Amino acid sequence: INGKRYVLVIVDDYSRYTWVHFLRSKDEAPSLIITFLKRITVLLQSPVIIIRTDNVERRNRTLVEAARTMLIFSRAPLFLWAEAIATACFTQNRSIIHRRFNKTPYELINERKPDILFLHVFGVLCYPKNDREDIGKLGAKGDIGFFIGYSVDSCAYRIYNRRTKKIMETMNVSFNELSAMTFKQRSLKPGLQCMTSGQISSGFDLTYAPSTITKQQPTEDNVPIPTNSSSHATNIPITSQDVNELNPNLMIDGNTFVNPFATSSSNVAETS
């Protein structure tokens, strides 16, 4: 994004708090480090004593692996790699527990517990409010976007707007984390697919159900006695296979309810 090709990772040795900066070239690293040291000295009110470069490779690998997992899981385009790394760094600063102090890096450096109620899944479908354009009375008040991170300067979210193809920062956004749609699936039009009985049965989760089903054989005590009364109901176990064998040409409409246990009109006419 914006021609940036490199990432600079800075780690505080005491709290393990991590900062990431994205560079267009490696020549920008010295000036950025000097500016960062001046700013962090003012914020933390303590001078930086030692600068090391031998303890960042592991942290860099952790962020890259987390960003790769987030991009693959959400099927986001690869040009959002910088947003994925920044989001992974932001989340890990507030979630990973320091083993020595039993606190998060955010709590160690800010002396207060982080607020994690506003965290969301990377790449989730969201609807930012369109409050920057003149949409008129009948125009859409919201756009469709994808959550890609958090703002550095404010408490806003970074959203990739699908309509404008741009990254925006806003707080007026609604998230739909229950949707299982990905970047690739959202670009396709929805369609209906017909599933067979084998596909439907294979998709059921039988974690809390018995693995085998035993067919109960009727005994002399529980054999139903046929009667002439049509209003008498008996508990006869009938499966979908038995119904199909009784009437192989049965057509069931999706909007019409068909009772497979009721006798047909032709059978009633014959018995009458």
C-alpha cells in the first residue's frame, strides 16, 4: 500500500511491547529510528539505554506467520499484507501474557488493562455508514466493506470499502461476524444448489448422537392392530426410504406441505 515494501519491527525489551513501521526503502530506517527514540523517550519519560538488533527476528517471524494465517483464512488480497501485520501486532500487544509479570505488554507499558471489547476478526464483513458524500434522499446510507485493522491515531476502525476500492477510517460501522463469507465468495452472486440425501446426511454433526442406529424390530406386544377408524393414530416408525418406496413418483414442492403418513384419496375411494 502506497508503495511500501518493508516492515520495521521495534520491540521493548522490558514489556515486549511491539511497534511496526512500514517503509518504501531501507534508507528510511535510520531516520525513522531516530524519530521513534525521541518520541518514545518523551512518552515513557525514560531514556533508551541499549539498542539491540539480535532479538527481533523471532518477533518478526511471529508477526509474519500470524499475518499469513489471517490472509489465508479471510482470503484477502495480498496487497493488504501490511494491514494484516499491523492488526496482528495490535492484537498481540493486548492478548499475549508476559510470563515473568503475568501481564500483557500493553498493561506493562501503559499501567492499565487493555480494553478488548472492540476487537474484531480480520476480514469480517462490515457496513460503514456513508456520511461523507451527498447521497440524496433515496441513496444508500451504508456501504459494504471488510474490516482490516485499527487506526493508530484514533479509536476508529480501518475499513476497505468495496465500492470505492479505498481504505477508510470510521467509527460508524456495523459488523457481521456471523457471516462465513470470504473475500472470494462475496464477489460471487448467490445461487441455489440442490443437495442429495447423502450430502445432507454427511453434513450433520453427530458429536452428541450415537454413531450407529439400530432398527427396532416389532414384537408381539407392540405390533400395531389395524382398525377401520381413520382418526386413530399409531406410532409406526417410517423412514424417508419407506415413503419413497411406497410412492416413487412423489413430487414435493418447496412451498407445499405433503403429509406422507396420510392415506391417498384413491385408497379411501377403494375402501369405501
